Amino acid sequence: MDSSTERAEREVRLAVARLMSAADRLDLEEFVAMFHADADFHNPIGMVSRGRDEIRSLHEKLYSPTPPPGFPTFTDAASTGGVQAVRVLRPDVAIVDWHWTQTGARADEKEWPPREGTNTTVWARDEAGEWRVAAWRDKDFPPGFDRPPGH
């Protein structure tokens, strides 16, 4: 018989997979729907969005083939990712860490170099029992970064 922790971990992993799939398909509505209404989103360059409306506004730019000057576009980007760890704090709250890579992003018509980083998200069940992101923290590794041995 499954424990509530094992069941919660399986459910969170499925929610993460849905979120990553929506991001890969540039499905703005599905991506944003995976967040709590009052979620916060921190990207690697320090931009902070609070609430679904701000998260949607940011990602409308990122998912656009013609974003405003200075904003990247992910329309031709390819990303990979994988969950590194899920820690269920309570049956309704979990922390997820995953590793990601991205190639093909552009800003101001220039292709970005390949990127790599980690992401930490806090997931919590909403009133209907669905897992949604409450907090998102994204981190890029500096170019040329190699992890120290054993880490």
C-alpha cells in the first residue's frame, strides 16, 4: 500500500511533467494555469513576477517570436529537463528541484549561447486538490561552470 508521501510525490512529478510539457509547447494558458493565483516567479536575471497576471505578461513576451527589445524569445529554443529531487513536506506541500538545458533562445536577433541551470519550485495543492506552483526560483550556471567533484 502507498503512503500518502509516496502518492504525493507521484502526483507532483506528474504535475511537473505537465508544466514542462506546456513550456516546451509554448502553451501560455496551460503553463500559467499550473501556478497558484498568488504565485511568485523569479527568473535567472532577477526579474520577479507576482501572481498569474504578471507571470502571464512575462511569458507572453518570452513566447513571442517578436518580443520587446531586450527580451529573449524562446520560440525556436529547445529545452531538456529532469527532476533531481522531490521532497514532500506535508501531503499538500512539496519542493521540487530539477536540472535544465536550453539552446536556440534569441534576444535582439542574436542567438544566446547554450544555457544550463537548476530550478527549485514549491508546489502546494489548491482548493480543488490540484498541485500548483506557489514559488519558482530559476538559476543559470555561469558559462564554463563545472561542478566541483562530488556535487
